[in-house]
Amino acid sequence: MTDEREARVPREVDEAWIEAATEHYRRLERCRAVLADRAAGADVTVRSGDGLVEIVVTADGAFRDVRIAESALRSRSARELSRTVLAACQQARTAAEWAQEKLHEQLFAGFRYPD
């Protein structure tokens, strides 16, 4: 009997809240798209401590370039150079994460959820 009564009682729908939530979702999606575009277009350059390796990565983590100085090929063993490249790539990944966090902070500063 309870189920029948509940089925007949119309539920109140707060149209204004639904509209606000929908607009909030659309705004959030627009901000996410802008973040993705900006992250893909923001380059971060990292150099190894010895300056022999340079890595260019986007804020979304895509590697754009790896540059190795000619002198590195003459002064380093393949193993040493590999370690230097790997360390620079790891630093570039960290720098890309930092850059993406900064872009996120800029875009979503003051972003509020609807009441």
C-alpha cells in the first residue's frame, strides 16, 4: 500500500535548481576544454644539471623535443647519457604537472558549485 501511495504523490521539482546545475555543468565542461587546449599549447623546457640535455614537454605531458648537445656525445658513455636523458625526462614530467596545476588554478579560481 505504501508503494502505491508514493507512486501517486507527485514529487516537487525545483526547476531553478535543475537549470542552475545544468548551467554549472556546461560551464565546467567549457573550462575543462579550455584547460586541455591551454595545456596542450603550453611548452615547458627543462635542462639537465650539466646543460647537455634539454627536454621540451607540454603542460599536458606530451613530449615535443629532446635536444642533446654535441659535446654530450663525445664526453659521455651511452649509459651515462641515457641516465641524464631519463633524469631530464622525469624532471620534465614534474614540471609539466606543475604547469598544469597552475593553469588549473588560473581557470578554476573562483569557480563555485551552485547552492
